[in-house]
Amino acid sequence: MNESPNPGREKATTSQGQVGSVTGAKPQAKSVSKRWLYAVLILTFLFVLMPYLFWQATWFGRPLDDAQMAKAFADTKQPREAQHALSQVADRILSQEAAVRTSARSWYPQVVTLSSSSDEALRTTAAWVMGLDTAVPKFHTRLLALLGDPNPMVQRNAALSLVRFGDSSGHDIICSMLKPFRLPSPVAGKLIERLKPGDSVNPGTLVGRVQTPDGKSTEFRTNVPGDLVAWLVPDGSVVAAGEPVARLDPSPDMVWEGLRALYLIGRTEDGATVAPFARGIPGMPPNIAQQATLTLEAIHNRAGSNSVRP
């Protein structure tokens, strides 16, 4: 038997009759496997990078320096950039460092300006930020004006912020945060329901559509958080613009904030609204009942009577 002294250097004949080295095929295989390895590594990296970039673009906790703040406030095409800047103003106001708190004041004119923005999210955020510094009269004035905003979330943030000023002008709006919300149709037409009772919603959730007589379809979105309890009209019904078509129960967060505000400004007649939460409502977390009880006690102490009891 003829054995080659160097098997690794044996020759092989190709299908074309040419002589090729067996060992010559091995580097090619290694090259291919390396390319696959690099491709897998790159793909894995992208899977990690893309969520990180998305998080960086949407997380408002990422600090901004003054140059970035100025750029964000000036960007009229990207409202989220301005919203990020607003949240950074809030962080500066709440900072434990005096110098950082002072630096927030240079951006107060932008906060006031954005409270009149056509973008609802910017007005909502600005209303919240203005409640963090009660030493600014312009903030107080703008918050009073925002009580009449067409968006209920802007109204609610303005009412809650006014409580920090010791102003109960938004009392009725705060009480409404504890009650079911009747969602109006945006336009007149045929209602096409998308969600079913029991579904949870947040501001911006698509609830359904309204088909107008000219055949166009208008999206129907909720502008408050909560749970869809019931449709007030049958699916496919013709509804008028502004007609209430769905009922939403308030979310625990809205109830919590409303109860905390009423702890400070609640009136005797608010007992009937607060008491059910003190007794406990299915689906509400335990801290709601605890806060409702504290709120009733505060109302009772202010009134000096026994008329408010759970």
C-alpha cells in the first residue's frame, strides 16, 4: 500500500480534470465560516444597538446640557425633543443643588411659550412643569388659562399644579378625575368600534373610527387613561359630532392624583365622590383606599363636622 508521507499535501483531481490541492479547500471553508461568524456578530450587535438607540431617543431622563436644551426647544418639527427639554427643566427645578435649580429659571420663558403650543403633549407637560415652581407669577397666570384648554389632560395637569399654588380654581376638574369620563365623537358619521368593554386605554389609544357621509374615515382616539366600561351607542350607529359614545372608568393613577389634591382642597360635598374609594372598588390597588380614607379625614377636619364618613 502506497502511503503518502504528507497526506495533507495530496492532490485531488477536479471534475474538470485539473489537479487541485485538498488542503487548498480548507482555507476557503474557514473563510466562509468566518464570514458567517462576522455576520452573526454584526446582527447580534444590531439587535442590542437598536433598542438602545430607541431608548436613548425616547427616554426623557437623559441629561441635556444648555446647548442641547436650546436646540431641543428650537426644534419645531420634533415635539418630543422639546418635551424632553421640558422634562429636563423639571429635573433641574427638583434638583438638590442650588446652582442647578437656578439654571432652570433661564428656560422659564420657553416653558410658558410651549404652554400655548398646538401640540397637546407639550401643553400637558408644560402644565406639569409650571406647578413645580410656585414662586413664578407667570406660571400661575398660564395655569389658570389652561383650565379652559380643550384637552382634558391639559386641564387636569393645570388643576393639579394650581393646588401647589394654594389655588383651588381647578377643584371641579380634579373631582372629575374620580368619575367616569364620557368620550365624545370627534365628527359626525357612522361609528365603527374597535375596542371592547374591559379594555384599558391611555391617551392616544385608537378606540374606533367614524365614517363621514363623504366616505372618509376619521380615527377616534381617547385623550384620558382608564378602562372602557361600555359603548353608549351600538356599533354602526350614526352619531353627531361631540356626542358621548363611550364611557371610561378612571385609571388608578388619575384617582390617586385626584385624591391627593382633594386632601388639600376637598370640600364637604366631595365626600360622596371620595367615600366609595375608601370602601374599596374592585380593580383599584390598596393604596387608593388608604389615600381616600386620609382624604376624607382631612375634609372632615376642615369642615369640623361628621358629615363626611366612608
